[in-house]
Amino acid sequence: MPGTFFSAEDADLLETVLKSRRDVRGNRFTQEEITDLELDKLIDAALYGPSVGFSQPWEFVIIRDPNIKSAIQEIFSQENLKAADQFQDQKQQEYLRLKLEGISEAPVNLAVFYNPMNGPVLGQTSMKEMGLYSVVCAVQNIWLMARAMNIGVGWVSILDPQKVNEILELPESRRLVAYLCVGKVTEFAELPELETLRWEKRKHKASLVFKDRYDSRFYPENS
Amino acid sequence: MPGTFFSAEDADLLETVLKSRRDVRGNRFTQEEITDLELDKLIDAALYGPSVGFSQPWEFVIIRDPNIKSAIQEIFSQENLKAADQFQDQKQQEYLRLKLEGISEAPVNLAVFYNPMNGPVLGQTSMKEMGLYSVVCAVQNIWLMARAMNIGVGWVSILDPQKVNEILELPESRRLVAYLCVGKVTEFAELPELETLRWEKRKHKASLVFKDRYDSRFYPENS
């Protein structure tokens, strides 16, 4: 068969990478620098991503300037206060105790933008959101590649995208998809932190997968 | 360091998986069955995906029923005619010659939905689209895991999501994120088909990556 053939061991290794990827926050990053060569490998991973109609609708801003990081951190703080207001009582107390970003602790921040094409895009005519989804696939590629390089990534979404655009001087047409904190880590946690803290419970696989129609389950009830 | 430590060879293998993933259409699928065990591995890959606030906002429908596939194919045909109308002259002729799905050829179709949570979601308060993005990350995990298992995946986006919901009898609150065709293949192409056919040109890396601000490039101009 033309094209690379992967062994069962290769598939197992990929599964281990998928399984051990974590969202990393400021309490886990070390001060160790991320080199331009390492960043280049992460960018390459993104560019291997699928894009609807081969539109490649992505742009990347690599941030090391502490003044820019501070300005982004300030946006986070504003948005996070508004966010806390949406939770009630005990949940609000829990929310306020969480460390949800590593903007200043991570040596590098990486902002990923959607750059819409002019004119129709093949594959994007019925689902306008497909261009954004292409950029998200590129972000997941970065996240996985980083993990395989033992580099931590944290996705900060408690931000006003418009204000990030202004600070990084992006054209108005661009749309922030992901703001990533990138750095070496003291550890990769065994489980997602929000699972360990019981913020939400893990869902049962049997409740999520159906066959042919929504009324028929793929897995036995008790699996 | 707690957590799996990956070697440089492991990172190289992941890079090869990322690089050799392709969007597979009906002209490449074989009739060979995809087993439930293989599908289970793809679902597990999805469930290792990141989700905003650990919300796990995903649901999956595995389709083998030829009648359902036919109904989906009919939706594709309707949407594809509308799509062709958006392209002009030579580009429209090229568009009409492309094979853009493998709904009936692939032994399995896999529809992936977003199931919004009730109430506020941690990390989704400023960017409402984060729940959808979590589902997209799960889709990319499926795509990569399939590639490492030498299974092809094609993402069909030329569909009316509302009509797919109706055929698969999903609750109204659910939103189609991806409709995937899944099967063994005769080959994985060296390059994306739309690149080979020069539908769009590959963008230069140097034009896509900036440092600190949008007016400053990360790579030298001529890289």
C-alpha cells in the first residue's frame, strides 16, 4: 500500500501520547526556555493539520515580551472576575481557588488566529464554521506534538478575543481561536486536574456512543 | 519527572503520523469491514481529547445501515449542487469533477455531535465556541488514531447539519460538528489532493508566523 504503514506498536505509542496530554497551568511550568527550534517543530505540527478546501486559514503569534504577557494577563483577570460571577455559592468558592492560566509563568505564549479567505471555500459552503475548525485541528496537533516533546501546553480561553487582537495588533478580520501557554513542566498530572478535583465527573462511554440512530446504543448498558 | 517521558524517536513517530494523515474520499476506500474493536479504539482516542471545563460535550453515532447512508448521501448531493453554484467558470468545472465524499463507499460513517451543557462551563464564559472546539479536538484525535491504525478518514462538511440531526434522530439541542467516512484504503496519498490538483497553493511558513506583534516576522523573509 502506498503511504507509510504503521505497526501496532506505533498505534500504541500514539495512544499513549493522546492519553498523557494535559492542560498545563502556571503552577507546573518551569523557567527553562523554549528554543526557536522547538517552536519551529510545533509550528510544523500545526501546518500538517487538515484544512477545509486546503485553505490553511491560520496565523500564529509567538509571544515572549513580558509587557505583552502582562497586558494579556490583565485581560484574563477582568474576564475571570466576570466568569466567577456566573458560578454560585460553593462552586464559586471552588472556582476562585483554581489556577486557570500560566501566561506569565510559561516562557512562551502562542496565539493562534483564524484568517478567513476571500470568496467561497471548498467544503465551507454549508458549514461556515469549518474554517475555524481547521484552526482548532492545528491547535490539537501543536498540543500533541508538544506532549511528545515533553513540553506542556495550557489553553487559556478566559479572554476577550477582541482585546487580544488589539494588543497583538492583528487586523480586524482575524479571530482568536486559541491562546496557548507553552513551557517545560515539573510534571504531567496523571488525570485532568478538574477530574481529580471532581469539578465534573467523567461520563460513561456507553452513554455517549450510538449506532445508526440516537435510540440505539453501541456499547452494552453496563460497560 | 512524573508522567510519561517520550524520546526523540517517539516525537519523530508522532510527526510522521501528523504528516501522513490524509482526507480520504470514496475513490480510495476498500470494502473491508471496520470492526467494533477498531471503532472502540477510535472512540477512546476521542475521549482522551481535551474538553473545556472537563465538560466532555461530545456524542457519537456509528452508522453502518445503508439506508441511513443513502439518506445522508442525498443531503450531500443537494448541498453540493448549491456549493458548485458559488464557484465560477473554470473553477466551477474543476469543482464538479472532484470526488468530495465517501459516504456509501466507506464501510462505516461516524457522526460527531456537540451536546451543550446546562449552566455555565468553566473556560467557556468568554468564548462560547469553546465547547464546539473541544469536540473538534476529539475529531482530530480520531483522525490521527485512525491513521496510525492505517485506517482512512474523510471529513464531509458539505451537509445541512439540521437535516443530519433529523435523519439520525438527534435531539434538537445537539449540533453536528463532523461527519466522518471511515474505512481501509487502497493508498494514502503523498500530498493533500487539493494541493496536487493546485486547487489552492501551499502558503509559505514565513508569512504565517509572527513574534510578539503582527508587524514582526518569526522566520526570515526568504525561509
